[in-house]
Amino acid sequence: MRSDKALLLLIMLTSGWTIVRAQTPFKTLNWLYQISGTRTLAGQHNREPNAQPARWTTQMQALTGHYPALWSGDFLFQADNIDHRATMIQEAKTQWKQGALINLMWHACNPALAQPCGWDSLGVLSHLTDGQWQELLTDGSGLNRTWKARMDEVAIFLQELQQERVEVFFRPLHEMNQGRFWWGGRPGPTGTAQLYRLTHDYLVNQKRLTNLIWVWDVQDFGTLVTDVQVYNPGNAYWDVAALDVYDGSGYTMAKYETMVAVAKGKPVAIGECQVLPTASQLKAQPKWTFFMGWSELVLSHNSTQAIQALYQAPNVLTLDELPAFFKP
């Protein structure tokens, strides 16, 4: 462990950080509350193939000498990746045992169309008519039953993680204000926010999943100030507010302040990014509790020197720097 960061962690661990009163039933979520304003966890997503669910995490370790503190996977939508969901979940268990935070997301197929599907107008990038959307939200309807059946499929794996006491930062229906996805781009109380509530209530109340830490996620469009209001499913439905940073203007204070304001004291995070934040940006915006680099885009949009500098920064925590109490 690097000496400067080791000293900072020693101060944390000897100053009552391991005995802080829990705000939630989740030790990982409580840790985000603890570091908010002082430290940011390094995270890395591992997109397809699910047959190699640590591919990009391993590349970051090879590049920096340190594993990210947060590992992320995806239930995905293509036939091969659906077939390897169990492989991805096994990696989640492995990462958890090593002390990492676990993040899962789901690029789901349109319930009005076939599954498996592709990254196209018949798959993830498809569209529902207004009538189909209302049917999807209507309990007991055909599309509603199809969506619940597909949730049943991923719930089996989430229940498996629950049995192993794995806490999951679950980020479904991500980028809710992104109109390219079949689930996104519908503002208002009967729009995407309602589908998020439906998804939450089904997995929590019907499938009895108690290991999910719900992440509500939007993208950094110019309409962000309005979007965080009209796409918000409600404070009771999420634990972490996340922003995906892609629009080219970077990590502006306006975006940061918008997310902090809507979170109302809950943790905020950088849900996805291709250009990583710098240590100085994180110091100026210290309430970002984690950032999650997007798979191969991290390598194509950041220099090796920039990635290494970020992972070496005193205000960025990697897997080897998480306190011992954090491990299962």
C-alpha cells in the first residue's frame, strides 16, 4: 500500500471509522456515507462477454497495480451473454469475497419484442408505442406479465447472491432520461419513473430481495436540472443517485451541484464514464463516492499516465485500501 494513502487510512481506522453508527442495513452503503466528502472509490465495469466477467477489471489491475474497489457486471441481452449469466454471478461472489463492492446493471430486451435481442431497433434500442407503454404498466396485462417473467429470470441470480449475503448496488433502467433505450426518455409520473417503481416493488415485495442497494441513474444532458425532477421515482425508491458523464463538457460544478441537491444527503456517484475524473476534480467535488469507468472506453479515452495517476491519488481508494471490516 502506498505510504501516503496508508497513513490516511490509518487515521480513518483509528478515529472511530470502523465503529460509526450504521445508517442502513448495508455495510457497503454505510461505507459510502462514511467516505462522502473525503474519498472516492475507483470502479470498473465489465461489459460483454459475460464469459469473461473480470476482463476489464483485470486490465485495470495490470495497468495500475491495483484492483478497482468496485466491480461491475451486466445481465445483458444477447444469447451468449444470457447463457453466461451464471458465470458473471460467480465472479460477483468472488469479487465480494475479496472485499469489493458489487454493482449490477441490466441492458434488458424490450418486453414487446423477442429475447435474446441485439443492440438495435429490435432490441435494447427499440421503442414502445404509448399504448404498449400503458400496457406494460398495467398489472396483469400481457406486456406486464412478460416484464415480470424476465425479472424472474434475473431474480434467480440476485437471490443466489442474497443467499451468499452479497450486497448489490443494483442499477436497473439506467440513464432514465436517455431516449435511445426502450425504457428511457419518458418523463413524468407515468413515465420511466413509474417503470422503475414497478421494477423495485416487484423485486422487493414479490421476490423478497433484501440485498439490493438501489441506484437511480441519469445521464448528463443539458436538461439535467429538469431531468432529475421529472425522472425521479421518489426518495423512497433509491439509495444512491448516480450520474453518467458522457456529454463532452466533463465534470462541471453545475452537474455536481445538481446531483448533490437532488440526493438530499444520500450518496452520489459517477455511474458511468469514458473519460475518468482527475484527482483534482474529485477533490473539488468530494461527494462523489465512486466512479465507474466503462469497460474498453476507459482505455481508449484516457492515457495510461492519467489512469495510473488517478489510481495512485490519495483521495481515490482501490480494493487493497478498503478496511478489513469491509470483507465478508
